[in-house]
Amino acid sequence: LIQSVALLVLATATSVLRQVHQLNFGAIETPTIPSHLVTWDPVAVNHTRWLRLDDNGKLYKMKTLAVDPPVFEVPDFLTNEECANIIRLAHLRGLARSQTFTDADETSSSKDKPERNLSAAEANQLVRYSDQTWLNHHAHDYLSNMMARAQRLAQLPDNIVPLAEDLQVVKYQGWGHYETHYDSEASEAGPCCEDPESKAKGLEQGAGCRLCRFATILYYLNDVEEGGGTVFPLADTTTEELHAKTRGDKTMGFETRSCSPGLAVQPKKRKAVLWYNHEVDRGYLGPVRERSAHGGCNVIRGEKWISNHWLSALPHPDKKGKRSEAHPPYYALKDRESLRGLHQDEQHAEP
């Protein structure tokens, strides 16, 4: 009898704790590994989920920041130890100046300047002002464990994980930034560089094949004294606002200086930000999301360390893409009026 009463009390207590937990946290989800590409339903801005992404019992809070493109933030995705070790490994690997396809267009005076201690005016002449390096996912347990959680967070099929690029680590110093750009490219730029056929032919990005980064996960590795946010100037804009910003708004491009207008995500150590650069087409890579353009805002004081997982995928076999000679390569855009025209997809043809 005593044992039965004890079991009843335990069951009741467990039920009460579960109810209290759900009141505090809401529904808890354990992402499964699908057989094809899927995306999280953003539901609405500020919608919150609690996720189990590993076996240590930790719950990760994922909040919707934008619906189009779907943007989510996950505070405390990383640990302090992981952040410190990623920075340490980046130092050991060595950092070099970040490049873009527009570097050839920069004035000789800006290119000849030393990489460090540029004035605000000098730095602002550059499309991108930072240093970077790359770390293989298998180089350290920290990196492989991080990639495993990233797969769960992004709900990536097992056969897609090998297409992910090495972890990019970036350091921004004073006035460091990256102009508004897209992480991926539309099908007009050619077949995906990660496609085995592209690799067999020796095709390179910008010269025969394109970036096919289905999703991006950005990680903040330190707290920034001032500035250093990430801005999505087109997030959740109406069709009219989108057309105005991408066709005739001469101020487009200054969002990386002030982190406005648009959705501004503030840097916070250990936080991850997930967004989708593409739609899904029958479980495969779909068209580029036009509103996924984003930029790294000026670091005003201190320095900013981030890392990126670029998670690539392939389109449906009947949509591999053929390169158009008229389609320019990916790059951060200086001419904001051409932003729409250069990165439109099949579903957003020019009238």
C-alpha cells in the first residue's frame, strides 16, 4: 500500500511539474532529421519554440524575428568555452583580409591602405572591412559537436550535411562592416558549385557555377561594445516597399552604417541566428528569397567576432540550372538600384 501511494504521489508530482514546465516554456520540440529539405514555419514575429538539440537535456529557445525571410534567433546556442575555442583556433589558423568580387572596383587609395586602423571615412569606402579564416568541422570536437547541433537546428537531411562549407570565422575591428549582400545565388548563375557534376568539370564560383546556400547560421562569439549588428533591410517588406527599395531608393546601402532601416539583430555572445536564403521546391533547393539580403553593420567601438555555417543544398534534378552569360557573379552590391535585377528568381520576373 505504501509503495502504491508513493508511486501515485510521484506520478502526480511529475504531472504537475510537466504542466508548470509547459506554462513556463510552452511546447517542447525535438527536431528530427528529415529525408528532404524542410524549413521551420515562422508562424509570426516573436513566436517562440523550445528545442532539444542534443542529449544533455538543455532546452534552446528559438524566437522568430522575421517571417519573410524566416529569421530565427537562439540565445545561448554556444557556450563560453566554445566561443573562446573558436576564436583561439582562428588565431592558430591565421586570418586574412576578407575578399569580395567588388575588390577590383575599389579605388587604389583604399586598397593600398593598411588593413588595420582605418579611419571611418576610409573604412566606409570598402564594401567589406574584416579579416577571416576557415575551420574544418572535424578539426576539433568543439566544431563537430557544434555542427551536429546546427544540423538539428536547421533540420538538415544527412545527405546534405557534407555539402556544408567549412566554418567561416570573421573578425571585425573598428568601422568593420559588410555591405548588404546575398549569401546565395539564383539559378541564372549556373549549376551549383557543390553539384558533383560541377566539381567533376572543375567549375568555380563566379566562373561557371553558383553558390547554393540554402540556409545560413550566424554565431556571435563575443559581446561588442557598440554597433556590430546584422541588418535585414528587406525583411517583411510589402511588395511596394520591396520594389521601392530595390529599384529607386538611392539611400539603399547606408543600412550597414546605422543598422537601419530594416530588421536589426543585435550581437550577443553565444547567440545563433538562422535564416533561409532559399525557398523549398519539392524537398529540394528552390528559388532565392529576395528579402534575404542582409549586411554587417559598422562596429563603432571594440571588435566583433562571428562565425558562419553556410548550409548548401541542390535543386530538384529537373532544375539544375544553366549559366547565363548575362548573369553577373555574386557580390556585395554598390549599385543598390540593381539589387533586384541581379538576384531575382524565376518566381519574381521583371514586368
